[in-house]
Amino acid sequence: MRSLCAASPCLYPGIAQRSPGQIDPAPTASRFAGRHLGISTVRGVIEKTEGTVVHDPQDATKKPIAVSIDAASVNTRVDMRDKDLRRQNFLDVAEYSMIIFKSKRAEIEGEGKMKITADLTIQGVSKEVALEVQGQ
């Protein structure tokens, strides 16, 4: 699962807006999936997510998004695994408490589809990821 945490394009915020530009943390979570020992898929959620989204109704490709994800709130529904993910070998939440998602650009991919390219920072290392979004 270390590669999942190092460059995870499947980590994404399920965004619900509370007020213009502010993500409502109550219904929002960041979900992930990764292969475990090559035989199964582990799915989980990082429950504490907050940030901002700016929507330009004149140009849907202008969607600055900045999301902070509390790495300590990781939940795979297996307590022993969650504790291991929080340790230094994986997320190292004592040293790097937040995962940061900051958009760089957005592209319309078709009716109700968009691709958002962003920098994802985990353990102080940033990698470019692409997030495919479907909606209205």
C-alpha cells in the first residue's frame, strides 16, 4: 500500500459546498483504494476534509480547488491497519498531519465530465495527479 500513499490518483474529495467557495466538511470525505499483497483491494476513507472551490459560471475550466485532508482520520474499517497506516512507514501523521490537494487546471471531457489536474502532497512530496469528475 505504500505506492498508494505516495502517488494516489484515486484519492479524491467528494465535494459538497457549504457556502460559495467553502467545502462543507460534514458530508465530505476523501476516498481511496489500493491493492493489498496483489490479491485484494483495500478501500478506505479519510474522513476529515476541508477546503475551497471557486466556481466561475462563465468558464467551467476555471475551478481553483484547495483541499486539506487530515491524514490521521484514515479509516479502512480495520483498526490495526488504520494504526499502521498512520505510522511512519506510510502516512507518518506525527510528522505530516495533512495531505494537500491543489488544482492546477481543469478540462471539460464531455457532457457532465471534467478532468482536474492537481498537485497532491503526501509526506511533503508533491506529485501531479488527474482527477476525473462526473456530475452536473
